[in-house]
Amino acid sequence: PTRPYVIDEMISAKTIAARVEALAKEIHDTFRDTDKLVVVGLLRGSFVFIADMVRELDLPVEVDFIEATSYGDSTESSREVRILKDLRGEIHGRDVLVVEDIVDTGYTLQHVVGLLRARAPKRLKTVALLDKPTRREVDIKADWTGFEIPDEFVVGYGIDYAQRNRNLPFIGAVRFLEP
Ligand code: PRP
Ligand code: MN
Ligand code: MG
């Protein structure tokens, strides 16, 4: 159901790996005294980023997931965030790091942060690999951002177009071949 397109590499796997390492150092500094950090990945897009991030974090970590979706197979946000799967564990009184692949309009991260804050974690921080600030529709920013990128539809490193291309090891921009 998608138009023909090609993918132009935007951020290489090497560049991503170096940035993830640097982010992990900053996150480690913030949570260095934690008894346990609950790292929450937003499925599906963050599955690659969270896998790389937790392996760089030298802290006692628990990994949990929430599944949220707003795009479906479209390149446009529906602005309605659906929770398809909730956390397995309790986060009341815990240190929590939410790991997101990309903040675009901001609806997804805002919704999830609101949901988790209501459960009264001890500390709640957010990290997003990518940020498209020019597309923002709600006032939210991740505590840590890997890269700010221009308004292009990107895929790879976990991010999909209509569920495709999540397995690319780099971040690429989708370029449609026909008008
Ligand atoms: C994508 C992406 C982010 C969100 C960002 O998820 O992974 O979670 O959209 O967009 P927003 O800031 O405009 O809300 P999607 O809904 O495509 O689900 P997926 O992670 O399963 O691909
Ligand atoms: Mn997502
Ligand atoms: Mg998606």
C-alpha cells in the first residue's frame, strides 16, 4: 500500500553508536546512586535503541515495555495515542527512564509521560534518539536527545514506514520516487 521509495542514509550506524555511548554516560551520571533503574521502551520503534542503550548502562537495570501507537501505516500522526500493552511492573517510587526512538508531533511521548507520572515514580526521565523540533504540536521535549533532524520521514534503527525498514542498522530518509 506504499508508493515506491528509496532510502538515503542520514545517520550512520557508527555515528549512532558513538552518540548512544555518550548519552549513556550522561544518564549514568544522573542515576549513578539508583537502587534500580526501570528502563521503559516504547514499542515498537524503540526496540533497537533500548537494546543498545541498556548494554551501555552500567547500572542495576530492569527492562520493561509499553506499546503505544499513533501512526499505523501512515506517514501522518493520528494524534490519538493508543496503548496496546502496558508495563509489566510497578513503577511507584522507582527510578524510571523512558526510551523513545523519535519525538515528532510529541503526542506519543506526552501521553506516555502523563500516564507514567500518574503512578508516582521517584524520578522519571526521558531519552529520545531523534527529535524533529519543527514538527512539534505539543509542548514536550525529552531530557536527552541523540540528534535533532529536519522534517523528513525517517526509517531504520527500529523506526518503520508501514512496518518496514525497522531492521536497517542506520537512520535513513524516505524519498518517494513519484509525485
Ligand atoms: C512513532 C515513533 C514514536 C512516535 C513519534 O511510533 O516510534 O513513538 O511515532 O511520533 P509523535 O511524536 O508524532 O507522536 P508509531 O506510532 O509509528 O508506532 P511504532 O513505534 O510501533 O512504529
Ligand atoms: Mn513508536
Ligand atoms: Mg511507526
